[in-house]
Amino acid sequence: MRLPVGFAKPETPADIWWFPVEPLVTLAKQKFIVATPLANSKYYRGTVKELFSDGDYGITIEGSIIDISPANYGEKDERNINKLKDFLDYNRSLLIYCDLTTDFGISHIAIQQIPRLQMQGNRLDYIVQGLSDQIFELLN
């Protein structure tokens, strides 16, 4: 789904950077299940599923950055490329603003990998992959 997506650092939540061209956002989820095989049973086969646990959501953001302002349409967008780089280099979870992630209760993303950053002329194509995250308050 192509949607507006914004990132912000937790220490400056009001300073939201919106991706300049709406990227494609994909969610995936894995559940963790302990499966115990049934031994020596002639009436049952397979496994007993137990200890169900929710995993994180995988979040993929895929798109392009190119200047879409009327004055510079189609030019290389250095400012937004530098903003994206700043967020990709940040080593903590980011706040994510996107209708799809909000609908699934996701407010933070931990960027896990960037499998593609590729310049094609004046356009930067990117893929950003991360995991949903939540802030835990640890007791001392």
C-alpha cells in the first residue's frame, strides 16, 4: 500500500520528516509456536502445538527520493537524501507515522537492514527493512 510515511527521533517527536514521495509499505508477521511431536501413537499423528507467542511485525518501506517541487521537479533531492541517511544511521528505534502501522498498533520501528540504496540518474531508490518495536520501562 502506498502511504504517507514519516520518521521522528524519540527525543524530538514533533520534528517529523515525511518521505517526499509516498513509499510502498508492507507488513509481515511471524508467530512463534512450540510443536511437540507425538511419539508411539497409532491414533494421532503430527505435533501438539503449545506456547503460542507473537513475534514482531516486519516492516518494509520501498520507494524513491527525487525532488518533486515545481521549481526543481526531477532534480536530485540532496536535502531529503541527507535526512533519510540521518535516520538510517540512527542506532535506536524511531517513531514511525503511517496509517497502516498505526492500524496495527505500531508506533516504533527498529531499522534492521537497508538492502537497497541505488542512484538512478537524479533519483535515489531505497528499500528499508525493520521490525516493530515498543518501549519497555525496566524496573531497577
